[in-house]
Amino acid sequence: APFLLPHVLLNSNLRPRRIKNSLAPNWVKVFTIDYELGAPIKLAIQIYDEVRKGNNKAMGSAAFDVGTVLGSRGNMQAKRLKKGGTMFCKVMPSKGRGMLRLSMSGIKLKNTEGFMRKSDPFFELNANSNTAGGQTWDNVFRSEVCKNNLSPKWKEATIPLSVLCEGDVNKPIQIIVRDHESNGKHVLMGMVETTVAGLQDTNRFDLKKKGKSTGALHIDKVSVSGAATVDEVSQVSERMAATTVSPAAPGAFVPSAQSSRYGGGGGGVGPNFVDYVTGGCELNVCVAIDFTGSNGDPRKPGTLHYLHRDGYTKNDYEKAISAIVSILSKYDSDQKYPVYGFGAKYGGVVRHCFQCGADAEAHGVEGILKGYHDTFASGLVMSGPTVFTEVLQTAAAKAISNQQQAQATGKQAYSLLLILTDGAVSDVQATAQTLKQIKDAPMSTVIVGVGNADFSSMRFLDDDATTPDADTVQFVAFNRHCSNPAELTSETLNEIPNQLVRYFQRNGIAPLPPVQRSDKNLEVGEEEEEIDLTLDFSNEEEIVVASGGGDFSAGVGGPP
């Protein structure tokens, strides 16, 4: 009798009802999880065979990251278990509100047990959903069994409307009555399709099986509490407003190719964030890194850009990139990220937006880090001043282009610019003016302050928005959260979902229908060797960095 034991780390242990004599169990219990973008939630799922009470045999286990499941096609992931079988995990946004309380009884149900015995009926409630293969029904509630009874009276069922019908009382639902069998092969006794509104309007439903009447259901009592009214539901039209950036954004400077020691290449009212990502909205990330001289000589231990020789200890820039981008990458299917630098000289000219690494876009978090590392071998001179304007304009132009290209193919895109800097911008007013110019772009800006500089002017940029719609900038001081990775990502990303929703609603863009999946394109991962759900964190002057050799190359990147 398999039963499932999920752990919502580090919240609680939840246990649904066991299912007897089945190697393809479909548990009906729905778990509601509070999820926010910057606070990772991982589920450790364990399946046991209840051989006898108090003696459970493990059948398999798997770990699922909620954000990763949400970012997967159809909001579903699968893990292959070592002892055989596959575990599926699906995460869907909780839509609508309210609670259905339903008491029912059966009337002269048709017996399926033969002359000397009577059926043991129970009923199921099924929710309607769509997949790439068409309309499907998901079992979301199962009643108790009434033994040896053709006129059963079941206990009151209580189920959230968000689970049963996404808060829409006019959405189809199914009621199925089955005869319980000890071998798990329950026999269909009859079914009816209706709605929650229909349950309120009619007190009797005829059950059908293969077109023939098999008895009836009587609605003894039904009540709906806390449901949203039609007037409360936000109506967002499907239109796209053109957005421009002024002044015209310059392209990023591309340093000439240099040798590198790392090698080459590189539900409720209105839609919410989960509605957009469920519809396939891509989150595109752009990273900008401060290479001004105030960071210190990167060849010297203790400076902000020092690359540790042990190959795994990270400096603060690397920690921030790894923590933040690893979360956002779950919502970006191609995992390609532009990486820019600013505040360094090439050929005697200070560049305020230049490409890091050999590729215009880095692949994955490791690609970003490689581009960052390779920049130190590209012949740059760490200089100053600290200027954000070109990076902001370049990233905003790319964000607009991404959304326009996505719209042209029936998709959606939103961007995040992550700026990592060790000090305050040199011209706060010019930066504030640029932020106002690009406020209508489909982009949020997160500034992470690294080191111990005075970041008071950065907080001014964060607080400078005159209206909520103009609030697209978030500043976070890395040192305040460096010992707590979950706190860092939560503080950094907590405003992004609302900013994304405000952009699309301001421009009249509704979430797309949920992306559908088919079994053919469902990627199946392997069961983990061990389920380890911890997170691993562990006066400006010019600095000339030698390219491709010398003291710098001997002191960074890998083992001595």
C-alpha cells in the first residue's frame, strides 16, 4: 500500500492517504505552498510501502525545486527512481478563492457486486485541465467508503475552489462514484459532469454509465464561501504598447581577443507572477560587473576581485552571481546571458559598457563566471569613474528587443539587469535621469553593493521612484546578507514579481494560457544519490592587469 511523505523544507511533514495494491498511485491531496521568487523551496518526496502498521518499506525518493518545476514545460518534472518507476511533480498557481462544502447521498445506486453482496461506494471530485493531448480530468478529492450500501450518505466534503475549479464556479467539474475493491481496481458505478454553480442550483443529478442510468446523487447540503465575484476579477486586454528608449542605447564595446588561462568560449484577483511564468514568460538576465580601480588589485588576496587558487572558494562577486542568477535561470529556457563590464580602460579609453569574455552571451552561471574570469586576461586597465548609464541603456534596449521578438512569436519576455558594484555611482543625477528614461522598458534593475563603501546614494536611486509603476530599481548591500544565502536572494528578488506584473498590466498584456506538455517532451531526471537540499555559500587609482601571463596569471583561477 504505497503512501507518499513530502517534506516542504524546512516547514513540515505532510502525509496523504495511502493507496492500496497499486503500483501507479494517483494521490489526490493537493499541497498549498507559499512561494516567492527569492526564497527557494525544495520538496523532498519519499514513497513507502506500508507492509504492515509500523513497518514501512522505502520505495524511492526524489527532490524537486519548486522554482525549477514552475520553469519547466507544463509546470511538471519527473524523476526516475532507482528501484523502478517514475515520480511526477506538478506545480500550478493557486487561482481564485473560496471554499466548497458539499454533503451528498446516493439514491438507488446500481449494484456492481452480484446477487449476494452490495457495492461499497465512494465518490471522487475531478477538476478540468488541458494538456497538449487535449482535455483531461485531475482527481482532487476522494470521499470515504460506505460499506455494503446502495443508498450511501457520505460525510461532508470540504475543498478549496482554487483546487476544484480555479475559483470559477462555472468551470466544469466531474463527480464519479466507484465501487471500492480491495485489489485497488475500483469499479465505475456512474458519473455526472456539472459545475459548482450547478450544485447550488440543482439538488438531484442522474448518474450515467455508458449512456445508461445507474442511480442518482442527492445534494443534501452545499455552500460556497469566500468566492470572488465577477466584478472583482481583473479584465486585462491582449494589446501591446510600443516602448522606446531615449537616448539611443550604445552597443557594448568588445575587447580584442586575448589569450586566457581559462581557455576559450563561453488566482485571486488579477494575474500574478506565477500566472505569467506558467504561460511561458521568459525571464532574461543581463549581468554588469564593476571593474573600477577601487576594487583593489585582483592579484592580491583580500581584494574584492581576487580569484582564489583552490578552485572552489568564491569572492563576493562570484557568490552574488551564483546565488541570484541560479534562481532566475529556472525561468530562462536558453540559459544565455549577456555579461558586461564597466569602469575599465582599453587602449587608453575608459569604457562604461564592454563585453566580458569571448562570447556575446554566456551560457549558464558557469559561463557568466568564466566570462568574468577571462576579462582579467583581456588587457584591461582597472580605472574609473563608476558610471551606470551606458549599461542601463544597453540592457534596456535589449530588453525591449527581447519582448518585441517574443511577442512576434506569440510569447512573452521580461528582463532583469543585475549590476554588481563596489561603490557609489559618480553621477547620481545622470543615473536617476537614465532610469526615468527607461522606466517603460520590460526590465527591472537590481544593484548589489559589494564591499564596505558608502552606498547611501544607491539607496536614493532605490527610493527615487515617484509612483509604483516607476519603481523598477532595487538596491541590496551584499555584506548585510552574505552569511545567509536565502536572505540575500529574497531581499534581492522580492520586488521583481510585482514589477513584472505591473509592466504587463500597464501595457494591457494578459498572461498567456498555461504552456502545455506532452509525455513525449517530458524530461525525466535521475533519482539523487543523496537528497541534500542545503545551499552552498560559503581616492580611486588605476590598476594595470597584465594579460596572459605574469604574476596575475600565476595567482588565480586554479590550483598552484
